[in-house]
Amino acid sequence: MHLAGNPLLHATPKTDVDAVLKKYNIPEKYLLYVGDINYNKNLPALLRAFSTLSQNLHLVMVGRSLNNIEIPEGRWIHDTIQEKGIAQRVHLLTDIPKHPATELAALFTGASAYVQPSLYEGFGLSVLDAMQCGALVISSTGGFLIPEMNMKWQIR
């Protein structure tokens, strides 16, 4: 059996994107990350890199445990956001419904880019989900995020 992206995710109309951005108070220019907060996801590095980018750009992070400061990874995220002074530009969304996937599809569709900074991955389904919605993907070279032989997806 081969892995694949979520079949319910696809590019959505701008009106749907606008409605979701309004609901969560997200501006039009944003980077998106969707996933767990495990160590291998390298999220403190993402936040440090993001802090050097334009003040007009926001970062939307979607995941159930993002606000959980009871676990080390949650504390790292919280501490890095505070240390870098980027709390006004980082949106931590922990309650995006998986079913139906319309809000998540709208976030993927509207993103300036999807970012996956993982140190390593088993496969990286969120990368496929982003591509299905037409999002530009920026990823590390860790693990199996983008196959080495598929050069049409790579910019080095």
C-alpha cells in the first residue's frame, strides 16, 4: 500500500480562503506549518528563521499540541516565540477540524508557502496535502520529504 495525501484536500475558491482567514484573524500573507510538535519537526529553528523575515509576513501553525507547555516541545515553541518577539505574527491553531477538511484546505490554498523544516521524516504527508492544494512547499532535505531523484520539485 502506498501513502497518499488526504483525498478530501484540494484547492479551494478564494471566497472560502477569505472566510477562514477572517474567522481566525489571519492576514493574507502567511506561511503555513501543519503537524506534530515532536523534536524532529525542528519548529524552534522554523521560528528563529521566521523571526528574520518581513514584519508583514505571518506564520500559521496548525496542530493539536502547539499550546501544550506541559511537554518540552510545547515549551520550546512558546519560549522561542517570546524570545524572538514574534507573538503578534505567529498564529497557533489547535482546533482546526479534520472532518470536514474544508478549513485546512483553505489554509493550504491561501498560504504564501507551506514550510516543513523537519530534521527527518518517515514520509511527510502534510507536504503532499499542501501540494494537492496548490501550495508552494519549502522543506528541509531531512528524511523522505521530497525524493532525491525528483528534481522538478527541487530548488537548491
